Amino acid sequence: GYDYIGAPNILQENALKADLGYQFSLPLWHLDFNAFGYRIANYILGVTEPDFDAMTFGANGVRVFQNVGNAHIYGADVTVSGELKSWLNLMGKIGYTRGFLASGDNLPLIPPVNGLLSLKAMHKGWQGMLEAEFAAAQNAINSNFGDQKTPAFLVTNFRVLKTLPVHKTLLSFELGVDNIFD
């Protein structure tokens, strides 16, 4: 990480936002779609200042907050969920975000295409859930801000949940294993 220094005379960001949402339901299935876009004037980023010494042990250097011009961020996400059986539900979602500066450089820290697929079974107060989380390779990076290309990945998780009534409340116990195969 970096040490960050504020800039008292920095210009305030101003954003224009557009958002479009759509929902569709059938008796056992539901679809959510959302698309969005931002145009941000006076975008603020922490810019590495090589002449400053880090203040925190182990820091990679110092970044000073600066206006770097206009930025554009847009994306979309879709979620589909439904009932396969009365005791078995399926949910899937996928999201995409793209961000870049007016100069054409990629915005740092913008995730690649990513998603989740989840299968949940329920029986007598017990729930079991198997999840697969994924992300595509990250190639839209800004190396000036420390971004690095990353490979695609798939992580599998499993959890069990039991809910019990205790007096007038519910008490839940959950046990899970994340990233089962790694």
C-alpha cells in the first residue's frame, strides 16, 4: 500500500449519472438487469509522488490526491434467480464495469467481468449452499497506479446454515469453507 496525502485546494468532483434498471418476474423466477454510466469531472486520484518519502513502515511510497481530468465509468449487471424445486434454489449473477480517463488511460482498481453461481438446498431448518465465484482475466489496467494484470479465476465455496428459534428471536449457526479446491 501507499501513504496518502490530501490536497486542501483540490477541486470537488462533479458527476453526471445515468441508470437503467429492469425487473421481470415469473411465479418461480426473477430477473434483474441494471446498466449505468457516469461522467465525472475533476476526477480525483492518488498520484505517486517519487520525491516524497513514505511515512509508514513498509509503504510503497506516497501518493498525493490530485484532479486528473474527466473520467467515464459504465457497466451492467444481471441477476437471475429461481426455484428448481420447492427445496432447491438457483441464483446467478454477472457484472461488467469499464472505467477510463479522458486521456484514454484505464482507471485503476476497476474489476474485470465477474460473477457468482449459487445453488441452495433447504430441509427442516437446514440450508446448504454451493457457490462458484469467478472473474475474467484483468487486462484493462493502469500500471501508472500500480495495477497489475491478473489471470482469470474460479473459487468454489460451501456453507451450511441452521436457524433455531430462541425465545422470540432466531439464532443462526453457519459453517463454511471458502475456496475449497485451493
